[in-house]
Amino acid sequence: MPTLDEAGLPGFESTLWFGIFAPARTQDALVSKINRDIVEVLRARSNQRELLKQGAEAAPGTPQEFGVFVKSEILKWRKVMNSAGIKPQ
């Protein structure tokens, strides 16, 4: 089977990711605590090994970093939708 580059789709990238979101106006202290707890769990070697067995890789970070990432994903997929003529329904 050819790679996407070999099939004429150079630069194609699509990844599956998961994240935790909180309602708007959630207190910063609560968001920080939840984030610290999640990062601690994701950094545990045993959990990293289990994720790798499933083909996943944890990328813990700050809520601000995640916000930047989500915005970049929105921009990337909006461009794909626009170029393909996909309209939200």
C-alpha cells in the first residue's frame, strides 16, 4: 500500500486526540487542580506503557497549551472544509 505522499497527498496529516474540557467560567484554581491531577496520571510510567500498547502517546501540558492546540486544530480543519466545499449542517 502506498504512503499518502506516494499516493499524491504530500503533507497530509491527521491525528486522533482526546482532551478534557471544562464549562466556561470554571474557576482557574479548579482547572489548575484538575490539570495537575491529570498530568500526574499521564506521566506515570505504567500508564504511559499501557497507552503505548494501544498505539497512543500521552501529551500532557497546561490548559493554555491545550487551548492553543485546539485553536490550531479548528483553523486546520476549517481550511480543509473550505477547500473541499464542506458546509456544516
